[in-house]
Amino acid sequence: MILFRYSQLFPLCFAVFVSMLGFGLVMPLLPIYARDFGATGTQLGFLTASFAVARLVTTFPGGWLADRSGRKKPIILGLLGYSVVMALYGFSQDANQLILLRGFQGMASGVVWPVISTMVVDMVKPADRGKAMGLYEMMHFLGMVIGPGLGGVLAGVFTIAAPFFVCGILAFLSSILVAFTVRETAKTKICVDSSSNENLHFETNSEIPIRNNFVKVIKELTPYGGIFLGLCVARFILAFSNSLMQPVLSVYANEEIGISEAGIGILFVVQGIVTLFATIPMGIFADKVGRKRMIILGTIIHALAALLVVFSGSLWPLLFVMAMRGFGRAVSNPSITAMFSGLMPVSKRGRGMGIFNIFQNVGLVVGATAGGFLYEFSFSGAPFIACAGAGLIGVLVVSLLISEPKLGLR
């Protein structure tokens, strides 16, 4: 079993679980919480977009810092910031304050989550990366499984603000857990030679086109430049597709179908349960049959689930759709992360994952803004139909632009 071979995986993944337990407490409720303050559809889009913009700003510097100073420090500092922001949600007075706090939360997330996934990859051999990312995703979604139900109970017994305070406490405990139980995986003393590939310069030079600088950086990070760029483009499209429906799903279920806050919590619990139990088997299967096939399959399932949201009409059909959505994520997410992380050696992986997450965050910004706009100015089902269409475009991109690398780098 992978936990016996890599003993440091458990405390790190348990820290992920504790953090995502808090995250799951509040995320299904946040759009409804904003709606209580009178948030429009466009503001719901901004609520998600502000998170992604802030992640976009901090992800690459976070990856660079992780390569230079080690993985632990950015994770601990990000989790501490996250704990403060989540507690402040409970004191919000209007939708604009929620949007601002969501941006600060995105800054913390941009530092923490790419570095945690990089640290997981650092700990294992290339042949075990699919299984390791499967375990990471399982603990991630285990928190998401328990969180929504617990958040619904807390909101019902106390107020809808109560889960935010609990989330802040859990994020703080997670930072303590990482500080005292997880060992550093990256070398913090990096010798820089003027002729070495490690000598990466990110300063702006007005005499050199930005495109050439970007290509140079990719060549210095990986020998698989084409696959690197193809996966980044695919990540953008898939993030765009998912975020079209992300800011409005809870509100759609509540306002259009008539599902209560407790019922919405159940929807996300079901999605999380399916993802939880499917993720490790799908990671193992991806190591055997190839990760490209799994990315395509998971994207198709997710796109179909988005389309079926419009035809659900009541709680039980929507439960089935959410189960499909959870399974699609379990099929594709570990594979795309494991495939991309194997393109770079460990000393450069933080920077590479930073670039990868920039593409993801741009997709989240554009998709969330478009989804909120469509929900307000088109019709309520438009974001879900657009999500399905964008997902199918993603399938074409993966099919045509990406091939399996022959050898993962250590």
C-alpha cells in the first residue's frame, strides 16, 4: 500500500482533509449567503472570479517561493491567512465585502494548494504518482463529503454565518498540523550557475518579446514543451467549463428547483462521496491504461452532467447528476495533475505547477464571470449548456494536442 511505502503522505494528506473539511462547510452555502445580501447573478460570478484572480496573482510566486525556500513555509503561511479570512466571512455586511474576502481567500489558496500537490508528487516515485494524487484527491474530497452536511447542520442550529467561524478554526488547526508533522521535501539551497538550466530569470526585458521569454522558460523547465503547453491549454478550457456553472449551481437548485439549503448540502455530499470512492481506483487505472484517456473520459462525463442539470427538475434526478459530476472529476483530475507534474524534475516542479495553475485560474476568472452574466441576462439554464459545450471543446484539445510522455521525470 502506498501509505506504507511513503509514510509522510499521511500527515500531509490528513492536513488536506482538515482544511477541506472547513472548506466544505461553507462553499455550497456561500452563494446563498451572498443572495441573502441581495447579490445579483453578475455579483455571484464576481464572487468566484475574485477568488480566481487572486489565485492567478499569487500562484506562480508561490511556486517560485516553494522552489527557493521550501514547501512547508508557504503552506503554513497560506493556511494561517486562510483561517483569518474564513472567520471574517461571518462578520460580512454586504455582497461586496464577500467578494473582497473571497479575493483574499484566493490569495491564500494560490499559495497553498499548488504547493501541497507539488509536495505530494515530490514524495513518491514517478510510477506511483497516479496513486499518490488519487490519495491526495481522496482526502481532499473526504473533507468535501463531510463538510457540506456539517455546514448545513451548523447553519440550521445556529446561523448561516456559523460554518464560516468553524472553517477558520479548522484551517488554523491544519496549519499547526503541517508545521509539526510534515518534513520538508525540497532542497532549499540551490546552487545557481550561469550556464545551468537552474538559472531562470523572470525579469521583464522590453527588448525581448514576452512570447520568446515564455518559450525560453518552458524549455528550461521541461524537455516536453509541446505536451506542457497542450496541458496548460486543456487546463484553461476545463477550468473555464467547470466555472461557468460553479457560481450559480447552488442558487439554481434553490431558486429554480426549490431545493432547501439542507438539500443543497446533500447534493454536494453525494458528489463528494462518489468522488471519494472513485478517485483512488481511477488513479490506479490511469497508471495502467494511460492518463490521456482518463482525462478525455472524465471530461465527457462532466460535460454530460452539466447538460443534464437543466433537465433534472427535482432533488432526486439532480442527485444522480451530481453523482455523475463527482465521478467525472474522479476520473480526470488525478490524471491531468499527475501527467503534468511528471514533465519536470523536482527542483523545477513548483514553478511548473505555478504556470499550470495560472492557466487554470484564468479559466476560472473568465468562466465564472461569464456564468454569472449568463444566469442574470440570458436564462437560468444557459451556464450549464455553455459548460457542456466548453467541455466538449476541451475533449478535442486533449485528443489533438496532447500525447503521453515516454518517461516521467524525477
